[in-house]
Amino acid sequence: MTKKKSLVEIRWHGRGGQGAVTSTELLAQAAISEGKYAQAFPSFGPERRGAPVQAFNRIDTSEPVRIRSDITEPDVVVVLDPSLLAKVNVTSGLKKGGKVIINTKKTAEQVKTEFGIKHPVATVNATKIAREQLGVPIVNTTMLGAVIKATGIIKKESTHGPLARRFGRLGDRNIKAMETAYDQVVIEEQ
């Protein structure tokens, strides 16, 4: 009998200042609040605002996460800035059956055709939602909602505490942005 895999590895692609690192921290805090084991960490050097960055999550339902290296073979890839699709091979190393979650106005089919993506794709116009709910095009909390819906990794309500603590008086608006993306993400059937 083989042991069911309980570790999920997520690689986030964004640009400096978009909140990829914050997203990973909030997801890890929410997972831990559910009794799961989680870690969040960035990978970037002295890049400036706007430069491509990566951030990572590892979430395990059954045992502590002890691995401390970048994720080169993720189960899920999250793309905060769709312009990165033309500049970075975001699906590099993505496991068979892995998902790609993209902030874009385009449909999954349009993205797959344009960029040759062979994996299941979930799309959400996180920039539009962020502008409407937060007044700024920072998509970190918005994409968090899309990730939760597309993966089922945690309950969306588990993010409420971390979002409220992180954003203080703007917590409710960030919760609304996350929930709106959760409701609006379009997940391609496999």
C-alpha cells in the first residue's frame, strides 16, 4: 500500500512590489491555523521594484515541512503578472497534473494557445478585482482567493484572521477582494 502524498508545493511568479511574498506568508498562516504544516519563503536577490521574483509555499497535512530549498517541481504555479508569460517559463518543472493559476483577462484556452501551456489553467482578472475592491492594482490578496478555490488547499475563511492582522483597517477590503476572486476564478476542467 502506498502512502498518499500530503505535501503540496506552490511556486508564485510576480514582480517586485506586487505582493507575491505577502501572498505566500498569508497562505502559510492560514494553513497553520487549520492545523497543517506550512512554510513560505521568497527567492530574489537585489532586484528592484518591478523585476521578476519568485516566492514559494509548501503545505503538508500530515507532517512538518523540513525541506528548505527553492521549489523546482511545483504542483501549482501562480502567475501574478501575465506579462511574465512571455518572459519566463513559468511552467518549468511543473508536475504532471499540475495547475497554472493566472491573473489575466484572457480565457484559459487563449493563454494555452498563445503560450503553449500544456497543463490545466485557471484564470481570474485579479487586477480588475483589486482596482475595484482596493483601489490599487496590487493582486496579492486577490490571487490568494483564486489559489484557494483552484486548489482546495485550505478553507477561504482561514485567511480572514491573517488578512485582518496584516492589513488592519484595510483587512475587510482585502477579504472582499480575496472572496471576489474566489467566486470569479474560472477553472479549466481536466
